[in-house]
Amino acid sequence: KNEVEQSPQNLTAQEGEFITINCSYSVGISALHWLQQHPGGGIVSLFMLSSGKKKHGRLIATINIQEKHSSLHITASHPRDSAVYICAVQFSYSGGGADGLTFGKGTHLIIQP
Amino acid sequence: DAGVTQSPTHLIKTRGQQVTLRCSPKSGHDTVSWYQQALGQGPQFIFQYYEEEERQRGNFPDRFSGHQFPNYSSELNVNALLLGDSALYLCASSLGVLAGYQETQYFGPGTRLLVL
């Protein structure tokens, strides 16, 4: 079964702390996405990774294909970073194109002032 | 660029009714995927449309059907609604490309469906 596991499920931290959210998956993938979902439902795509590391502002995403693991880091966290962070993967598929994603259950992050 | 748009934003139906949700993809995108997100859960893949055909389908019953129009917009239809169909329905668009290259999916704001 193709599964995506995230940890922790809930995380509360103080403003300025370094945040790490982890994602592991069960079988080979073609790409991994980190998404941010705010209350009300809107989802924003933060990163798409197939190898290595990407950085955007205070956000850093890494992936280790051999270990089937990815991490999302937030440096100098701020209350506006409070949201649900979701890991989603595209399992390897020979047909090509942008395929349906399999999602983790999300990490509910609260940054307190 | 309007991004991905969905309509309606909220909808209330009763059991047994039918519902149609609509999605307009981001300009330039030709692939539309639909997801169902139950309260407190991660989204689950329903199906994907490319070139007006269903390319992939998740583990959803035949009550869930869809359509893609020549302008790449898409509809999700759910027949014989059940209480358990209450969820946020998300649409995502992307650009269908050759095998081996992955494209970012852009999500719409979602349609929140409540079945009473």
C-alpha cells in the first residue's frame, strides 16, 4: 500500500524557534510536494522536490530518496507561519504527466508570539 | 492571472441529491485533478482529467464522475449524496507534460459541501 506518514501531527512553538516537520513514504516516488493550508481550506504549494534541497525565504525542504524521507524546516518562525503543513507525493507512474497526489494527514503548526 | 477558481464556495444538499462542482484551471494549464478532504484529514485523490479524458482515478465509487471541457475547465458530479460525502472538495491544475518531468499543482480555494 502506498502510504505517506507525517510527524508530528501537532506542533506548538514560540516565535523565533527553528521548526522541523518530517515526512516518510513507503515506496518509490517521482516527486514530493510540501503544501501549506490555512483555516478556510486554501492550499498553497510551497515546494516540489525530486532530489536534494530547496530554499525559499525562511523555508527549506530536503529529501533523501534512499531513505524515503523528507523534511520541511522553518527558520525564525513567526505567528503568521501558523497553518497545517501537508506532505504529498506522486508515486512512480510510467504514464507521465502530473499525476494524482497521495497526501499525509498534515502537521498542525501553531507559533505563539 | 486568476489562478485556479472553484464554484460554488459553499453548498448544502440533502441525502440522495446530486451535486455539480466546477473548476477553472490556472491560465495555460490543461490538467485538472479533484480531491476530497474530510474534516481533520488530508486530501484524497478522486480523479484527474487531461485532454477531456479521465486519466487516473482514486478509490472512489462510480457515484463520483467528472468531465473536462475543451477550455480545460472541469466539473465534478456526485450522485445519490451520502452524509459521508460532506467535505471540502479541492481542484488542482497543472500542465500535462511528457513522462519523466513533474509539474507543480496549483490548488483552488475549494468548495465546502455539507450533506444533511
